[in-house]
Amino acid sequence: MSKIDDYKDAKGEISKEDIVKIIPYNDHFLFIDKVTTLEKDLIIAEKKLTGEEDFFKGHFAEFPIMPGALIIEGMGQAGTLLVRYNLDDHETKDVLAYKINETKFSAPTFPPATLTFELRLLGKDDKGALLTGTAKVDGKQVAETRIMLAVVDKKEFRNKSQ
């Protein structure tokens, strides 16, 4: 059992308040509001879009549409949670985007909407993980991607960056 299981409520969900205890993000750049499923090789997470988010003010002006890069960011954050779930010592690691490929957008996302991110862990070693993911709105797929995430020693990585 992962230490992250301690954050799950009675339904097996993880709230936004607990997500920020697991991954190093805050409201300004958190694209996950809730985790509804978290298993060894699967995560399903949600992001509610109201249309009031700052990025909608300029993308596109007077015609709000969710930026594709931020949809991929949401999938990356969900993937980060999934990878951390599979690490015994996740608190001592940073999980970083390493490679994003085979990304395709099949429909635009307009507010208000709830984006559902579903990612599957295809493989993992001590240096990283490979995941495949989709983003859906009302059950309709709007994006898909393959993401490789790097796992690095937190202290070592942050010391190099200063």
C-alpha cells in the first residue's frame, strides 16, 4: 500500500486540498481538482472549468477556449500523481516532464466544462515512467498523448538549479 492511500477518503477519492500535499503545485497552476480513481497503473482525475480562469481572458479574447498546452499540463499533473503513487519514497523525488509525444487534439474544450484526465502507467523504472493518457469532456475524448516523466532526487535536482 502506498503512503498516498492515506489521503483517500471513504470513496477512494483525493481532494484538491490533499493533492497539493502530494505534488508541488498551488491554485495558480493546479489543473486537477479531484482524483476519483488511483490504482497501481491507473489514475482518473477531474478539473472543473468555469470560464472565470485567467487564461480564458486572452485565449481567445471574447471566445474562451481551453489552451491545449494546459490540457496536456493537467494530464502531466495526473501522471505525476500516478508515478508518485508507485514510489516508496516519493517525498524525496521530483517528477518532471521529460518527453511528450503522439499528442492529438480531437475537439475544443469550452467552459463551463469538466475535463476528465485518465492516465495509464505503461512502464516504470528508477529513472522515470511512460504513460498514455486521454482527456474527455462529457465522455467525449478531446485529447490524447504519451508522456514520459523523469524521476529525480529532489535535493540533488534543486541544488543544481540554484
